[in-house]
Amino acid sequence: MRDFDNETDNFNVLRKLDKEPSITQRELSSKLGISLGKINYCLKELRKKGLIKISNFKKNKNKINYVYLLTPKGIAAKTKLTINFMKIKLKEYEDLKKDI
């Protein structure tokens, strides 16, 4: 059985990282409405699955700046999650249409 919330969170995180690779975890948490702890866990899991690379600016004095890059595997996963998301929304639309 799929953990839908986790899948949705992964989709939202991947989508946001694709648009803003240098976003901070705190900003990501705020923009997505997900706790900072869950964002941190999600990023670690996405990295462990090989969906993102996490790099820091080695020459930067502020060592907390990171860049989150989607790997080819991450791009494929984001595409798959996008398709699943659209299928769910289309089904919801069709169900609502039937009710009306």
C-alpha cells in the first residue's frame, strides 16, 4: 500500500527543488506547509533513493547554503508523480461531475 501523504510530499518537494535548487530547508518548509523536521527527513530519503544530489558551496563562508539538484532518476520520479497526481485530480473532477 502506498503512503499517499509521503508521495504527495515527495512530489511537492521535488517540484519545488526543480524550480528553486538553492532554496533553504526553512523556506521549503514554509512554502510547502510541511514541518522543518519532515522536510529534513524527506530530503535525506530523496538523496538515499538517488533522486537528488545535495551540494554545498565549499568556498562560501556561510556553510549552511546548499543546492538541491534533481538527478535523472529524480526527474523521472517527478514526472511519474506528476502523472499520478494528474490522474487523481482527473478522477476527482470526473466524480464531482457525476455528482452534479
